[in-house]
Amino acid sequence: MYTLIHQDPRFYLVDKHPGVGFHREEDQPGLMDALRAGLGDEALWPVHRLDRITSGLILVARTAEAARQLGDALAGREMEKYYLALSDRKPLKKQGKVAGDMAKGRGGAWRLTADRENPAVTQFFSYSLAPGLRLFLLRPRTGKTHQLRVAMKSQGAPILGDELYGGSAADRGYLHAYALRFALDGERFAFLCPPTAGQAFAAETCRAKLSELGAPWEQPWPAP
């Protein structure tokens, strides 16, 4: 269900596997159940969450004070999060920003509206990997439900495997929480976690492009 990436007296950082729910669903244990059992630590506070289809980095605090500090950093947009996605469709633009309010749609989906009262804001770059396949580097500047999945659909490039938002069928939903940068007690942390699950993520073209790009925070992100 997960791979432990880093352990600190104040937090754990884990790589959630795709297809794993965050919380228990009926008799099916969720990620937090697995963490408490596997790490032998009942006192855990999730700092943020990932959808079932999404793999990658999740930060879990081990103390109430760390949870408060990390939660404040997340709410204050001081924590940098970067994601990877794949799509088999060409986006409306190769890079830029998607912004708009979010409204509930049908069947558990969300949709982007033209309003800007409390907008979801996502920045992205995209790169060609092969004919009919593009890699997206996504930086959410806000933390709305399904934000990245909706942003990708709004660009005409739904995430590969994300059938709820019109993505083509695949062996997994190709969205991965790739990198985190944050500070805690004056100490700075930066983590990269390349995706390992999924045939398309494992392809040499994808691995080579990630190596070429380097750390995502080194990209020329404009002000949001």
C-alpha cells in the first residue's frame, strides 16, 4: 500500500501506491490504517491527502505540534508540491496556468467554472514523450478536491487512466505526487520520488525526460 521514503522524529514521508484509498472503506483498510499498523505508531496526523488513483508523496506528522506547523505551511502556500501526469491527448496550450472556481458535477466529478471568487490555481509545463503521449509537470498553488484532474480535463488532455474525467483506459491513473519542499523548525527539506508503478511511467522515454528536467523547483515557474 505504501513505501516509506523518509523517517524523522516529527514526521513520516511515504510513497502511496496507486489504487489505495486514504481512509477505511467498509471492511477495506485505508492508507492511514496501514501506516499505523506497519509503523507501529498510533499518533499520526495526515498533513494532506491524495485521491485513490494518485500515487506518490504523502506527509504524515508524528506530533501535534508538527501537524500544526506543517498544516500552517500548507494553508499559507509555503509548502511546494509538484506532480507528474501523463495524457494521450494534446493540451490546448503546452504550458501556462489554469484558474477558476470548482463546482460539483455528476457522478462524483467536479468541474471548473468561469468564476474567480475562490479559484483553484494550477501551473503546468508539458513535454512530448512520444507520438500521442505527453508528460505534464504540475504545480498546484491551491489545494482543491480533484483540482489537477479537473485542470487537465479543462485543457482537453484528461489524465491517462482517469476515466471519471474522460481519460483513456490504462493500467492505472497516471497522476503522481512527485516532489515536496517545506520547512519545519527552521530546517528545510526537499524530496523527489519518481513514479515506479505503471507501464507508461516506467518507459525509458519518461525516465529520460525526468532526468533531463532535473528538480521541478528549478523550472521557470512564474508568479501565480
